[in-house]
Amino acid sequence: MFVSCPQAGKFMDQRVFKPLHTPACTVVCSTCNLREICLPVGLTLQELAQVDQRLVTSRHKLARGEKLFQTGDRFESVYAVWTGFFKTCIASKDGREQVSGFQMGGELIGLDGIGTRRHEVDAVALEDSQICVIPYAELETLSLEINSLQQQFHRIMSREIVRNHSVMLLLGSMHAEERLAAFLLNLTHRLQARGFSSSSVVLRMSREEIGSFLGLKLETVSRTFSKFQADGLLFVRHRQIQITDPVGLQQVIDGDAETD
């Protein structure tokens, strides 16, 4: 992520520096390096100019643990993750939390509220993060004017449906080792698409949160991490994960490795 700042006369890497919010510095979709995986992907320069002027009206910072929205809040906007990491979760009647997903840079949060105009989940920052606010009414209006924007939004919604189906497959037919292997490979593939390492990951979520998402107990997640390390598939140090044998990890999912 880069911010153009005329006073500085150069670009600053946002993985190192926090964005500057001064009148001299502007951040727009057309100059964002996440645009090829975010909502404006495939738009012409003219169409991007319209998006810059009308669509993303503001950017908000959230501290680690802060909620972007919670269940029951009125739906007015969808949000693009600019920096940081989020989880979406649902609270059961007995107060337990069920994690329904993890979102990173370039991904949209808030699509759950489109149908009922109320959010159905909580969205919580897993680290200090920033999001771009996209008013849904303006998105609908602009999508009617820019066909490629409408198509991209439909593709994003389709990916969400496919992702939900994948989670159902994880929970319904996979053993613990297969679930964790699939989760780690999916996470590294998503990070790689954003220019990060395909083998080294710092987990923003806790093992308990991973277990909640995968339908596994904390003890099972910890035991499976230990087994993967003993088998030489990865190296674990706290939240730092180094995948040393991605082929072997894939074989766990394919059923070529022994499972409990």
C-alpha cells in the first residue's frame, strides 16, 4: 500500500509506515496497489476517476479488538480492508463466539447486511487496521453507470458464496489435520496474492479463533500444529509459521498422508 504525498516527494511503504492524514496527502483507489484484488479491479482510468470522486468517501482507523460493526447494527456501507486483519463472528445464545471468517487487505466486509439491511455478524479488528468506507447506496448507483464495477461486485459476492461452501466442506467432511492444512494453505495463497511470502506467515488470529472457525477444540488445534511440526511440514514459533513442505501439507488434504 502506498500513499502519494507531494510534500514528501516520494512513496512510502504502508507495511512500514502508517498512512499520513494531512491535506497534502491523498489516497484514492486509482493509486492504491490493492486495486487489482479489491472492488475497482478491471476498471478503465475514466471509470477509476469516477470511483475516486464518488465512491470511497472516508477511511477509518480501528484499534486491535475494536468492532467495525456488530450484529443488529443498521447496514449502510460495505468496507474494504486497507491495512490490517479482521474476523467476523456470531455470538450464540449462551454467549459463545463462532468465528465465521477472516478478512485481510483488499477484501470486503459487511456484505452480510445487504439482504436484511441489518448486520448479521460482528466484525472485529485483529490488529490495528484501516478500512475504506463504501456507502452502499452510492455503490448501487455507480454500478448502474459502470457495468464493469457491477460485474466485479457480483464476482466478489460469488466468491463469498464459494468461500462459505468451502467452509461447509471443511466442517462437514474433513478430519482435524485436513481442516488445519486447508486453512493454512488458503491463508498463504491469499497473502501471496498481496505480495507477501507464500511460506512464512504471522498469524493474526489466536489458535482458539482458528479452532472456532474450523470447528475444532483449542487442544486439537495445538496438537495438530505440533504433529505438523514433528512431521516436518512446518515450523512453529508462537504465531510465526514457516511452511517447510507445502506439497506434504497439500497431501494431507488430498488424503495421501495418514490422518487420525
